Amino acid sequence: MADKLLKVQPIRNGTVIDHLRAGTGLKILDILDVADTGNTVSLLINVPSSKQGRKDIIKIEDRELTESETERIALISPGAHVNIIRNYSVAEKTAVEIPEEVAGVARCPNTNCISNNERGATSRLLLRSREPVHLACAYCARLVTEDELQFL
Amino acid sequence: MPRPLAKGMSKDLITMDDLSDDDIVGLLDDAARLVPVAHGDVHLPLLEGKLLGNMFFEPSTRTRMSFETAMKRLGGNVINLGALASSSVSKGETLYDTMRMVDGYCDLAVLRHPRQGAAQYAADACTIPIVNAGDGAGHHPTQTLLDLFTIREELGKLEGLTVGLLGDLRYGRTVHSLAAALARYDATMHFIAPKSLAMPRRVTAELPDGWSAHTTLDEILPELDLLYVTRIQKERFPDPEDYARVAGAYTISAETLRDAKPVLRILHPLPRVNEIATDVDDTGHAAYFRQAFNGVPVRMALLEMLLGSD
């Protein structure tokens, strides 16, 4: 009986976000806003990993992520893998990467920036460095560090 | 579709970083050739039939008037946004919508706006060239160009000068851009300001070695080829007495300049309040009124570069 008890059971359809940096899982759940959607969500924290030492894993049943959600994950945990599961099999597997431009995902921290003061404006952050994560506002050029990211 | 440009420059001028060293030299050379046209001594209608949109969402005297003068001296015409209270901006129109409208009316727009990044935002919305004439605490590249032009006209060169920047170095976008531009020409720079208004670290971090900070002018005045003075604004000081003390300590008079080199030139972006006494106007050091005039040929050269046909 004990052998058959899995920590988390495989899911039939949905998304598995694997290889998250240990400690980032809770933050990612927060920005994905999955609590109220009715989907079953599992979060594993500090799972032993041969590559990473420790990692976090998130499983969301019956939901596939949007591009904007994948970009958010990339900003918090670059290198994480997003696996789309269909009928218990991995249908798609993507290593998330921060794109050269992230639009409408996080705001510029400069309160006087046009992107924070114009109705209908879309924030645009341009990738300056992947390690550490540095972006710059496409409008006012303000540099944005990982700690300063405020998601929209 | 963005229209093709005469000299390979990007279609907009948002920051000085949009200009290569060659672009800057080309603009300053063109400006020098256009001085007689700026004075009205030579008629040269290079931009006849072209229309400039002056979009000033904040007050401006020199910048707005010199763009208008430059355009008209080159045979072009100008339309103005006018007073904000009477425009559709007061009805809540977005900058995006206003600029899309102007995009259809004009061949080029000059924008001043209180928000940082507004010029790039407008440039993204428009197909016509956008010239940034000040975006909040951001950039004002044509001021930097006319400062460089004035320095070259007054001192005969840009390279290797010893320059003092004095006044409000913390909030003044003019001095931030100028320091970055002078660094291209191996200037030795002295930043003279009260501690509370010192040059910000984010600006000095981008400069090569060759700058130093001071709280008084006396010790370095005799070394200077150029002194760039800016206004210390009263609203930066919560206590009016602090303001009076600081502003008084950074006032330049003919007496202050006794130990200066004869070639020293004083620049100021204007308007001045009392940081340069009027008795300096009659000395050989005063170059600020010529500097204000230079806004016209420099902006003519830029307009010609962005709108000219060859």
C-alpha cells in the first residue's frame, strides 16, 4: 500500500511547471492567480533534484498556460520547464526564457513614467541582462531589477 | 511607414544616444553654415511646404520659439498645440490619440511633456519624426546640441576642455545630458553644487575618470575654460532660509570672476533668476545670450537633417 502512495499523482490533462528555482513556487502561484479558478493545483517545495539540488514543482489540472503567464514564470524562474499534459502524456515541453521584450506583464517602477500615467498604455520592458535579470523600460529607460518587478 | 532619412540617422531624436559622433559633428557643421539664415541675412527655403507640429504639454519659451523660428526661417510652417486648457487634452484625450492625430497633420512633431518616456511613447505611435524637447526629468537633446555648438563656437573646439558645471546638478536634466556629451570629448569636469544638489551617482557612474565634485567655485575657477551655470530652484528647499543661503553662495558676479582666465565663457540654459548678476553681461565671459540664439541654427540643422530631401 505504502509503495502505491505517490507524493503527487500524475495528472491527466493540464500543466506541470518543473525545474522551478527552489523557493519560487509560492510566488509563481500568486502571479498565476489559480486559487479561485476551481482547478486542482499541487505545489511541491524543495524537491530533491539531481541537476538543481532542490527545486519546486507546480501541477495545474485542466489548464494550459497563456504566453503572458509563461513570460511571468520566466521572469521569476528562468530555465523552468512548462510541460503541457494531454491524456497523461507530455504533449509539449518548453524551457521558459525571458523574451527580448516583455509587454504588459510588469510595470515600470518609475511612477512618473508615461507607461504608468497614460490610459491604455502597455508597459514594455526590454531585456538587458539574463543573469542577473535586468530589464529597462522601453519608454523612460529606467533599469528594473528582479526585486523591483511588480506584475500587472 | 517611416520615411527614409537623409543621413542614415534614426527617424526620431529622443536622447543624445540616438546620435553618433559623426551625426553630432555633421549637425554642428550644418548649424554653423546656417547661422546667416538664422539671422535672416540669407533666404534659404529648404523646408518650403513642410509643416512642423509644436506639441508643448508644458510651458516653454526659448525651445518652442526657437523651433518655430528655425522652421519659418527655412521656409516651412508651424502649427501649435496651443493652450492645454482649450485643447482636447483637457477633455481627457490620451497622448497616444493626440499624437496619432498630429501624425496625420504634420511632417514632424516636437514634443515637450511632463512624463518621462513620453517622447519615445509618441515616437512609437507616429510615423512622422518626433523630436524630444524635454520629457519630465528625462532628456532634452536639442539643448545639449546647442550647448555643444555654443562651446565649439566660443572656444574653437570641443576636445580636452576644463569645464565647471555649477548650481542644481541633482535635478537639472540639462547638466546630466551635457556631462554625458562632454565625456565624449575627454573633458575634465568639475561639479560645483551644495551637497544636497550634487550630481547624482547614476550620472557619474556612466562617466569616465576625469571628474571631481566641489562645494565652492573659488578653488577651481582659475582652471576653467567653461562655466555652465544652472538655476537653483526655490521649490527644492522646504525651508526658505536654506534656499536663500544656498542660492546666495552660488551667485556669479563680475567680482567673482576676477581670477578667471580671459577665455573663460559662461553658459546658462536660461531663464536666470539671480544666479548670474547682470554686471557679468558686459564682460567678455558672458555667452548665454549667444547660446540662446544658437538654438535657432542648431534646430534648423536638425530639421533639415530629418526633413530635407537630399
